Amino acid sequence: MFMKRDVESGGGGERPLYPTMLENPQLRWSFIRKVYSILTFQLLMTIAVAAVVVFVRPIPHFIVSTTPGLVIYIVLIFVPFITLCPLYYYHQKHPLNYFLLFIFTVTLAFSVGLTCAFTSGKIILESVILTTVVVFSLTLYTFFAARRGHDFNFLGPFLFGALLVLIVFALIQILFPLGRLSLMIYGCLASLIFCGYIIYDTDNLIKRFTYDQYIWASVSLYLDVINLFLSLLTVFRAASN
């Protein structure tokens, strides 16, 4: 009886993560732990780089007040997006995938740090606390919902459409600033969209990402967390002005 139960559950006596799970739960849990380990490293690296940018005041002043600094900032903005292409293509090739991931994380962390450098510490702390609470809550909710048989794959097209609207909204805001209220609406809309992406990507982590996609899975979740933080930062900054 015990051997039969182990075989049906995928081996090792582990409970399936969702009712229709056919793979070995232990292998999936190992994959999930690996992804969250990489994600934790990315977040710690982001905190370290952002802290240097924030507390070493000559860095943000050089970027903002000099032409070479502005050129460097523009380059650093585009480097993460450029790095995503080879990262997606070589995400299974070790150690190149980790090197590309390092470049992606550091350059994006620099942009985050520069944003925080011109924001009050109170607003940053509020955004960090709320982001942490939301990410943990949505992650636990998604795992619990998956165990109950819920599937969030249907969110993909809706989130993609909402992201396109958000990008167009941001371009309009840059070209034709609409004021503090518009900025707050943008931040709230972005926060809701990336909350949805946290649920969607966590559900994919549980069910659909293959074992060799650990780099891409961590990048997806990392972008969700960082964008949620920046969105909340936008809301708090707009509300404080």
C-alpha cells in the first residue's frame, strides 16, 4: 500500500503541487528551490548596487549633471534589454548564462539605484515593505491555489494586453506630462499588472517551466518584483508631492 502511494504521488512520498501533476514532486521542488535561490541572489545584488549608488552621492550627481554621465546612464538603461536576447538564447549554456544574468542584474540594479537616489528614504522604505508583503502573499496564494486545482494560465493574454497599454501610457506621460494624478494612476495600474504577473509567473514555475529554464524563470520573477517596487515607488512619490 505504501509503495503504491509513493508511485502515485511521483515518488518520495511528496504530495503533488497540483491535482493533475504527473512529474516527480521532488524534482519540481528542487527546481523551485533553485529558481528562488537565484532570485534571492539577484535581489541581494540589486540591494547592494542600489545602496552604493544611493549613498555614494558623487555617482548620481555625475550621472545627472554631466554629459558623459548622461551617456553612461542611457547605455545602462538599454543594456539589460539588449542582454535579454542572448540570455534567452543561451539560458541553458553554463557558465555563460550566469555571466549574462550577472550583467543583466547589475545594470538594471544601477538604474533602480539611480531612481532611489532622488527619492526620500521614507518613500523607499514604504515601497520595500509593501513590495515584500505583496510578493510573499501572492506567492503563498498561488501555491495554495495550485494545490486546490486552480490554473492561472488564462491570465497571459490579458496581462500582455494590459502591459501594452501601460507602455503606451508611459510614452504619453513622457512626451506630454499629464500631472501628478496621471502619474499616480500610472503607478497604480502598473502595480496591479505586475501583481498579476507575479501570480502568472509563479503558476508557470509550479507547472510549466522545464527544469532547464531555471535562469529564465528567475529573470521573469525578478522583473516582476523590480517592476512592482518601481510602480509602488511611483505611487508614493506622486502622493507625497
